[in-house]
Amino acid sequence: MMKNVIFIAPPAAGKGTQSSILENLGYVHLSTGDMLRKEINSNSALGNEIKDLVNSGSLVSDDIVIELIQNNLKNLDKPFILDGFPRTLNQAVQLDKLFSELNIDNYEVIYLNLDMESALKRTLGRIVCECGKSYNIYYDDLKPQQEGVCDNCGKNLIKRNDDNEESFKVRFKTYESNTLPIVEYYQNKKKLNEIDATKSSDEVASIIRGIL
Ligand code: AMP
């Protein structure tokens, strides 16, 4: 079986895009961001509680995302991708506990390294479909075939509420202070694979296939 994957990356580095490619190879895509946006769009109690935090680019509490991951990691019969989790050292430690309960050791951490300027440009150019696929109007290889329409399902593409410059700044800062320490954590566990995410999505995808 192919190895499970944990993505660590700044905003818009390509976690979602690479996850879509891996889904086509038989992976289950577990994105805490997608799960939280679904809660927000459904106007659930949880959704209303976290809406302002997510739109402004702040993190929601560790307890909320840990529970989401816990519920989704059970009873999987396919390899999985964790996209957007863990994002804090505490989440990484909690994930280790969960992994040992579930006897999971077959995984690699993929760290998509991207500078702030490129991450900002990608964030501002990103458009997404509610099916989970994302596109970028600034890159020819990431544009939809038909402007504003999803290649996969034909629905209209929209901008995420947090893909503006103000929220981006919060997200990038949060990434540097809360998420980068996890890179060292997984380095010490010999699970870390760093990829230069300024490469094209095809190049990144083929490096990832080599790792898995
Ligand atoms: P993403 O789709 O991964 O960019 O996540 C979008 C937003 O969801 C983040 O900016 C956070 O507000 C929230 N979020 C996603 N994953 C987590 C997490 N692991 N911990 C805390 N907040 C998260």
C-alpha cells in the first residue's frame, strides 16, 4: 500500500492541488480547511462559531480540528492525505497519540516550501470549486479550461473568503510562528521530505510520487 501523507505548507503552496492528484491515485483527502468551510456554509452551530476566525485567517482551536481528524481517520481502507493538519505543535503531538492508537506508522511528511511573495501571488489568483478542486488565474497550467467553470463538475468557481491580502498576512504569520516548528519536529522523527514548491505542479507531483 502507498504511504499515508501529511502536508505542511504555507497558504496556497499546492497542498490542495497535490491532494487532488493523489486522490486520482486512490488516496482519501482529509482537509481540515475543507471540513471547516463545509461547516460554515451549512450554518451549523460549529460553523457559526468559527466563521469569523477562519475568514480572518486565524486558527480555530486545536480541540475542534483534532476531533474532526479523529472522526475521519477511523475505518479507512485507503491511504490518506492530511491536508492542513497538524498546524500546531500540540496538534502534531495529539496526532502521534492517535496514530499509535490506530497502529499507523506508514506515513511521510511532505513540506512544500514557498516564500511569502509567491504564496501571496498564488493566494490572490486562486479560485476554487465546492467539489474541492482549485485553480489559479495567474498560472497557465492551473487555469480552468473554461473561464470560471470547474473542469471536473462544471460548477462555478469562486474566491475563498480568506484569499485576500489582509487574511493572507495573518495566515502567513500564523504559519511561521505555529506551523514551522512542526517541520523540526518531523525532521527529528526522520519523516520530513522538503520540496521546493516554486516548481510547477507537475514537477512537484512527480517528486511526491518518488517519495511515496
Ligand atoms: P486551509 O484550507 O488549509 O488553508 O485552511 C483554511 C483555514 O481553516 C485556516 O486559515 C484556519 O482558519 C482553519 N484551519 C484549517 N486547518 C486548521 C488546523 N489544523 N488548525 C486550526 N485551524 C485550521
